[in-house]
Amino acid sequence: MSSYFEHFNVLSHPVRVFLSSRYLDLKETREAVLKSFEKMPWVKAIAMETQNPADKKIIPRCLEMIEECQIYVGLVGSGYGSRFNFGPGTPLAATEIEFDYATSLELYRIVIFSTAPAGEVDDAAAVEAFKRKIGEDCCAGNADFTKPADVANQIVLALAELWDSMKGRMTIDVHRPYDDFASRIETVVDLRRAIASDCGQDVKPQKVWLMLPTCPVPGNTQFLVYMPTFAVHRYLKVPPERRHGSVVKAVQIALDSRPEYLGYIYDFASFCSDTLEAVGGEFLKRSWPVTPIELAQSLWPEPRAAPKELPAAYSLDPNEKEMGKRKMNEQKDQYVSVDGRHVPIIAFFGTKGGVGKTTIVDKFSTLIARGSTAPNVLMVDFDVHHRGLTVLRAGGQISGCRTIHEYIANDDLQFHGAKDVTPNRGAQSAGREFLIPSSSLAAEGVYGSLTRLQPRVLVERIAAILSAAAVQCRADIILVDCGPIVDPLTASAAFMSDVAFIIGQNEPITMESLQNYPTQIKQFLPEFTAQKVRLIMNKVRGPISRNPGIYATIPFTIEVVDYSEGLTDIDAVRLIYLDFCVYGILKSTLKDEYPQLVPGCEVIFPSEQRELIEYVDKYAKTGWYRRLLLGKPLLIAGVSLAVISIVIWALPLRPEEDWTPLLRVSWMYLRPVCLLLGCILCILGGVLNARHRTVNELIRLKRAKGGGYEGFLALTTTPKGRKKFDHVAQWSEKTKREAGA
């Protein structure tokens, strides 16, 4: 990986890889492949795990997802798969249809076939015909699908080799409006082909990756391009007037190219001067999610001092000292109200993809909805680039539900409902959770509609939409999931919000974002106040630098709660620990102004865990608890025997001549036997006594104020505490069995 790629902060959108295969018979293999993708930070896996296989629109949806990707990975196991009548010609399996479409888009393709003998392959003739389609420009291989790890490793190696060859970076300016690329995938493919042809015959479109546009402006679109380094060098040697695809400017991005890039900025501003005069000087600035200067700062950051070593683990102090007693910033404008009651808005930003922003939004919603007053939560997915909340909560199934971008693009469109995404909680009472989903990036007019609206007009339109939604859903709070790029939409969300959270990790870009985001938002809405911005450090590994701008830290629970601790259900403990951290942030944010939205901490535990904790009060009445009381007597007896054996050993007694053989043998073995028996009783008594003290500690926790749930949550924050918490399940099950008997 090139060293400068680590500094692609705002622009480092991961490469999207589509995974195609049969699902049911390759489920374990798919899981292994997707898990291996998680270890590759530059990969974002796109798969149909959350889609409904019986949906008749499954194939069109897959093809839409392929359009958003740069790489296609196909798995063909021991069966060809069900055939679909999609388009003219012979019915084909979904994997082959998707492969053909990826081929037509000239994506880079990796296909792995099963090594099973032909006699063990279902519809072997179709599989062989599929193999014959594979050309020289496709990476194909064979693997034993009975070993999912081997298949995953083979794909990872192919991707790693591909990534190593794609170190070239450049930005290009295309003299075509953004809507041309957003509405027709053919336009994007044609541009990739044009760039490849300008680089020479040995450069194929499969290795020309157009990442998300960095600076959309009227009549022009700028892309970040990934290519082989030699291809970038060739392309830059082509005179601008001879370049195809309406490319008017190209600049290489490298560690030593900052002066060249900064010079290009001013050339580009001069190039657009006529446009600026026509639409107003501020429009260009407001239209760019990332300004050129900010792009340069993210690509070539200033060196920073190493952070001081301070503990990163999060703990919830009962007095909220660690979190700080902060009030929400008082708003002069209350944009959303229901029956005269202000509905607070919380916006969430991520410094980049993969920082856990959507997960935190999801947990905020779930925890708030579980409150005693059963508040209703309205979630809005503004993140058109990733659509994480839409996929997580709605599984991408939003048919019949208008997206937030459709409402914004069409001023005449009346709000007619949000999608109810309330999970099934059984008998547990809770509020409802609703979602206004996001459009896909390729949706027509998604970005163009934003750039055509003045920021204040956009704020008013969003306020009208959210007000109508809040009234219809009887919402008590609105949570907005924003993308990592500050554009007119996300700037409006931050401007309207009561609190704006920036989610980042322990790295320089996070602190830079805390400083840069308010500045970028003010380019659209100068009245924005930075006092409402809060920084959350998520997935913290190791030490962090103590900074007054950090509102809260959440440890990387997968590493903090390690398998070496030997917990019975480690995944459940990790989730409870993470929910506890999010709960602390939620409580400190809302408890002063909106205490009715803060649930009791018992909602963090799943219903099964709460049931087990309720049994703690009954421990003292069980037979196994009474057996633990033997620990102290056994310990006393063991110590006594050990002392007696030592005293006997010290006595100057020797066997007399008139002693019988039995008496001599007894005297010989008395001391070691007493010592051994004493040690055994000490160990047994010590174990029982320690367990007795642990049980008494758990009983005291349970009898504390509020049912002791906060005390049980605090146990999950330390290794010793987690061991004690792990015993609760075992001892409560014992108690249940005794009660049942």
C-alpha cells in the first residue's frame, strides 16, 4: 500500500467489492470471505446477505449494486444454481447473470470455481459453459469449497495483488455536469474506457477506478482516479486537447505534488471564473463537499506530536464526571415541533467510512425506544454515499417508501409516511422506531437537486419534511445519519440539530475534523455555531491524547474483551459493554433537557440477561449457597491440620524399641498425611470462601438502588468484573433448576 494513501481522509472511500454466489449451500464460504474482507481496510464488501431471496426483483437489485462497485468476486461451488429468465436468451443462474453484467461494465472480475469432480457438480455442463466465458482479462482460480478458509485466502491474495498494482492516484476534471454520471452508468463506463484508451493498449478499463466525485460544480465534475502508477504517468503525458471523455484537467496526487496541486487549484478557479460570475461567487464554494484547500490538507497533513499515554477505557462515573455535565446548546430556532413540543434533533457525522457511526445511531435509537415512557424515534438516513442505516434497519427493502432525497428533489411531493423498522421485542414494551431511507448515489437528481438550492431554502424544505414526519410518527426525537462529506444536505442537518456528533477513531484526522467540520459547514450556513459539535472517539485502541474537545471515548470492545478471559458468552458481554458506553453518552446528552428520553440502564441487558440477574436475590436461599458456607470451616480445619503436622514434625520424638510395627508406620506417615490433608482442605476452603464472597458481592449489587443494574454494567468494564458477571448466568441457572425442582 502506498504510504500517502493513509492520508486520504475525506476522499478515501473504500473500493467496493461485490460478492456473487449461491447463498444457502455456500453460506459458510461467503461468511469466511466477508470476514476476510473486514481485515482489508480498503475494501467495502457489497453482498445480498440482507436481501429477500424470494423477491422477484432480486436480480435487478443485484445489478444496481454491481453498478456501484469496482470489483466483482464470483463463487461457483458444486452447483450451477437456479436459472432466471432475465433478458433475451437462455435462462442463466444469478451468478452468471451478474458476471455478464460486470463484464459489460468492464469491472475487474475474480471468479473461483470448485475443484469437485464433474460427477459431483450439479449441472456440470452449465458450469463448464460458464468457465469458457472467462477471458484473459478476468482472474480465475479453483479451490476446495469444503474448506471456506482456503477460498477466502485465495480471494484475499488476488485482491492484495490487485491492490498492490493500483498505487497511482490522480484527480481529473470532466467538462460534464454531475447529473450525467449520476443518471446513466454508461456515462461512467465510457469515461473509464476513454481514460484507458489514452493510457495505451495494455491499460484496460478494469483498472481505471473512478471514485466518488470530490468537487461537483455546475457544468463540471471532478473525480479521484485509482490506476496503476505507470498508467497515471502515461495519461499525464497526453496533451489536454487530445484526451478523450471531455477531461479538461488531470493532476497526479503524490507526497511531493502539493505545490503542483495548489497551483492547479488556482488554475481551476480561473477556468471556472465565467461560471462564477453567472451564478454568484458563493455558489461554487457551497457546491463543493470538499474544497480544494481542504483536499490538499487531507492529502498532505502537517506532522503531529505523538499522543501521550493515557488510559483509553471508558467508564461511566455515577456523577457523570468522566462524561462531563453538558447541556444542549439552546436553539433560537426550533425547527421541528409536535403539538407545541420541541422535538430534538441529533446529527451524527463520521470522519470516514468504518468508524461505527451507523452502529451508534442504531444503538441510540434502540436504547431511547426502550425507555419507560416508550418514546417514538424517527431516524433519517442522509448518507447517500454509504446508505448504512437504510441497509442495517430496512435491509435495503424500501419499496413503497419515499426517500429523503426524493422529498427534497420534488418540492410538490407530500410526505406520506416513514418505514416502521421497530424490531420484534416480544412482550417487552417500547416505543416505535421509524426510518426515512436514503436514495442510492445513482438515483437521478440526488446531488444535483442539492446544488441547485440555496442553503437556507434547503433548511426550510428539510424542516418541513421532518415536521410532517414527526407529526405523523408522533416522534419524540429525530436521529440523522450523515455522510462523511460535508455537503449542502449534511450541513443543513448539522445546522438544524441540537447536538452534532462527530464519530472518529484515535488518529490525526479525527481532531482535524473537529476543527474543520464547523468551518466547512459555515461555508454553506455562516450562522452555524460550533458549540453544538461533540467528538466521540470510537473503536479506541491503546492510549489516546487527552483533549478537551473529546466528549467521550468508546473502546474497541473486540480487543478489550478478549477470548483469553475464557468467558462463556463473550459476544454477549462485548455487546453489553458497547451498549453501556453508548448509554453513557446518551444519558449525559439528554438527561438535563430531555430526561423523559433517557431510559433506565436495565434496558441495556437483553431480556434473558435481566431474567438471570433477577435471580441473584434468591441465591442466599439455595442449597448450593449453603454449601459455600462450608468454605470458612474447611479453611480453618485445613490450617489447623497443617499447623499440627508442622508441630509434630518439630517434636524431638523418635520411635521406641517397644513400638509395634503398626505404630512405627503410623508415626512415619502421620506428619505428611496431616500436612497433605491440611493443604487440600485449605485449597478447597479457600475456593469455596472466595466464591462465597463473590456471591455476596453480587447480592449486594442487586440490592442496590435501581435494582443494581448499573453495578452489573460496571462489572463488564474490567477483566475481573467480567469474570464475576460470567458467573451470574451459571449460578442463576442453578437457582432456576433448584426452584423448578
